[in-house]
Amino acid sequence: MKVDQLEGVTFGSVVTDVSLESLSASEWNELYELWIDRALLIFPQAHLTAEGQDDFAQRFGTLEFSRAPISNIGKDGKVHYENSDEVVKSLRGNEGWHHDSTYMPLQAKGAVFSAEIIPSSGAATGWADMRAAYEDLDDEARAHVSTLRAYHSLYYSQGRSGYLPDKKNDDGTYGLYGYHNMEVSLRPLVKVHPVTGKPNLIIGRHAHDIVGMEKDHSQKFLDELNDWACQPPRTYHHDWEVGDAVVWDNRRLQHRGTPFDMTEPRRMWHTRIAGDPSSELAINHQIDAIPSDNVERHPTGTWAC
Ligand SMILES: [Fe+2]
């Protein structure tokens, strides 16, 4: 196994000369330690099979959901590109920095993500290191953010971007993944990573309405913090090649999609690893209160991030 650290970035490693579908025990141990340390592992030309991707993801923990497409190719097989299209709206929302599933009762632990069909240009995926961001704040700011809590909601993030789905159910809900009608998840702005014990920011596009802060002030505060946090040397963008795969630590990193010409087809595969209730549960949720049927496939064929 060959490991090269990303240069000029606070996180991330490129791993080659390893077969993710036939790891030895020692290779797995080395990979896991590296993942905890570097938070993003990139495997060029891994060419994971469908089963192999989920099996690899399951080494990190139970799955929030198994391998699913993040794609502008709809269930109908057609390429979706109109801005008003439901598939496109979901994808465009992903272009804002975020941690996956902070709007759910249980924030995701991480994800395995791979490229099957890529457009001729654009469509890089970016990650941003929220541990480095926390550490780079001055003492006063670190102390301040450590006292704050914010709500996380997909209704909020998609609504603010103008990407809410058009069709509602009769009861006003959408019945889509992440658009649940449970209490909106409340999370501290600073999370202590359950393995490293090191604190990092949990912010991004789903975060809103800091408790005890006036609405406009909260929005401005979160926007400025996020804009500052997601800057070099704390960011890295990966230009995909067909067959590349990555795994990231969603407890520490934010990520985002970037634009591409949506008249061209793109199909990525995403396997989401569930957070641990002892460390990823929202303040105001209890694990036994989460209905097991709240995980529904997105009818457009793509997924909320
Ligand atoms: Fe995402």
C-alpha cells in the first residue's frame, strides 16, 4: 500500500497499490488509522463493484443507506438538466458546503463515494477541514463558538437556495429523504470527535437559527464563519476520473459538489455510513424515537446530501 499526503492541505491522503475488496487485516488497520488521521482517503482507479463498495463502507460501521446514485440520469434513463427539474434541484443544493445528514436525528459518520460516469469538465467534489478551522480560530472565537448550538434542516437549506421540491403530500410533507416531520435537529457548533477527542466545527448550509441569537444575526454569523472556514489550506477539490473512489470522515469534514454542464450525464455512487448514537445524535433526539421507516429512497432517483 502506498500513501501520499495531499500537499498544502490540512487533511487527505491518496492511497494506491491496494485492493479495497480484498484487504488483509493489517491493511484494513492501516487504512482505518489513516482515515481517522487524514479524514479523506482517495483511491484512484479503485473500480469498486457495487457489492464491493458497500462491503468496504460497512467496515467503517453500519450503513445509513447502501450504495445509491448521485446523478443527473433519472430513473427514466434521461439526462436531467433544467434548473426547475427535481433531480437538478437536489444536485444543485449539494453545491453548498455541508456535512451529510446533520438534518437527520443521526449525523452520518462518513461516506464512500465513487465515479462511474463523469462529464467532460467540472463536477469536482470539494472537502473542507472543520478541525483545522476550529484550531485556526483565535482563543476568543473558539470560546464563543463552543457555547453555541444551531438547528440543522434540509427544508431550510434547500428552501434558502430555492431548491425545495415542487410536489407536496396532502399533509404538507414531501415524503422524501431528509424532509422529515420530526423535531428539527439541534447540534452544538463544536463537536468533539469520538475517536480523536479533538474538537471541530459542525456548520454548513443545513445549519440555521443559533439558539439565543436573533435570526438575521445568526444567518450572518453562520455565513461568515462558514465562508472563512472553507478556505485554503483547509480545502481540497478532487477532479474525478472514472473508477476513482474516496471515503471521508463526515464528523470532521464538510464537502460540496461543484457545477458542470448538466446536459452531460454524470453518475456517482454514494454509500452513507451511519453515525454512532453515542456521538452523532442530535441534542434533541433520542435514538429509540427515530422511526425505522424514515429512510426512503428519493423518488427522483437521487439523494439528499
Ligand atoms: Fe453531501
